[in-house]
Amino acid sequence: MKINIAAGILSILLMSCGNNDKVNSQKETAPNFQNKGHELVHTMAQKVGTYDKLLEKNDVTYTYTYQTPDGKTDVATEKYLFKDELSYGAYTQHERTLPQLQGLIEQGYNGTEFWLKHNEAILTDEDFIKKVQFNRPTNFYWFTMMQKLLDTGLKYEYIGEEIIKGNDYDIVKVTFDSNENKATDTYQLYINKKTALVDQFLFTVADFNIIDTPNLMKLEYETIDGFLLPTKRKYKKSTWNADETDAPWILVNWSDIKFNNSFTKEDFEK
């Protein structure tokens, strides 16, 4: 069911206060939606917990597990500082991320520099650092995606409605403005009309030139410290019609999630 946030806010103000100036002031600060798709994404973000609420938590740590169909697995302790989007990952198992290295590898982004350590020794190999430059912002984005879908510079397109396995969905396409003449990622969200949550979405990965054939990601949510987090994920190749093949899924799980760990910028230095 569609929820008109802006109209709801205005209605409450009109009922509670007869001061027209006050009502007009509140109208100006109400969300200014591009279209229906933008409004649906906004409603979803209120449901799962906004980025402002993440900022109130300061930081998070959790265990990240990624497994490919051939059984290769990464297990890492992830740490993020929300305000500056700082990121750290300590990989105790890395069968798909730099598998040629044995023992603990640590990746970090301190706001200005991406860095890598192997068994506490700093590595500067250019190909290795490229992996870090992809992993750090990508892992951070996946954790905060539902909130960051309201970042400035995004474009929203309402595609329509669809029933999938008995669930009614609104479909919203989200793309990114780019000042450069290059491809950017695309997301096609399937927002459950009953729950206002994104049950699944299609996505491209421009960094790896995966822009024509999307991946289909399916999500399961868990309530943690006031947030609805998609802690269980699985994805594989699909089509822009979200068709499912018989191919096996890539599995991604988040566990042991803990907010408010009093991390500081120093915790993300190499």
C-alpha cells in the first residue's frame, strides 16, 4: 500500500496547529520526492532505519561470511565508522580474496588511503591494493545500502507492479548520476507492498564491466538493535525480468552484529 509521507506530515500539522506560517515552514522541510519510486524508497528507509539512526550508533562490527558455489569461503571481522565511512576487515579465512596469501590479512580505508597487511606486514603490491579498493567500499555499501539509497545524486524510476510467488511488489529502478562518461551501477528494487521491505533486487557491477547481465540478490531480514538488517543474502546471474536459473547461489551472511563499539578514526589506521 502506498504511503504518502509528505501528505501525512502536512495533515498532522494542519490538525495540530492553526498557524499557517508554521505549517508552511514544515511543508518546506518535508521530503521533496522526484516521483513515486523515490517515495517508495524513502518509506522503505524509514522502515529499516535511516542513516541518521546509523550515525547515532557511531559504528558497527560483525562477522562476514561469503561462500561461492565451489565451496570457497571468506570469513572476516568487519568494522565500520559510519560518519566518515571508514572500513576495516580482518580475514581469518580468504579462499577467494587473495588466496595466494597464507595467514591473517587485514584491509583498511582510513578516509584517505587504502591499505593492506599480511601477518602484520604492510603490503604495497598494486594488484593487491586494487582488491582492497574494491572490497572496502563495497562491503561498507552492502551493509548500509538500504539507507544510502537515499543519497543525493540518485535517480529513481517507478517501473510498475508485479506478483512474484504470491507477493505483490512495486519495482523501482535506481541509478547514479556521474560527471564522468562511464558506466555506473544500476539497482532494480522489488519492494514488498505489504512489508515495505526490499525482498530482492537486481544489480550490476560497473567496476567489473557487469552492466548488461544483472545479478539477482535475495534477502532475509533480522531485527537487531532497532534496525531491520538483511543478514542473509544470496545471489546469482539473472535477467532484467528477475528470472531465476537452476545455477547455484553465492551465499553471504552477517552475524555477531554489534553497534556502538566506541571506534575512533585511529582504529582504521594501518
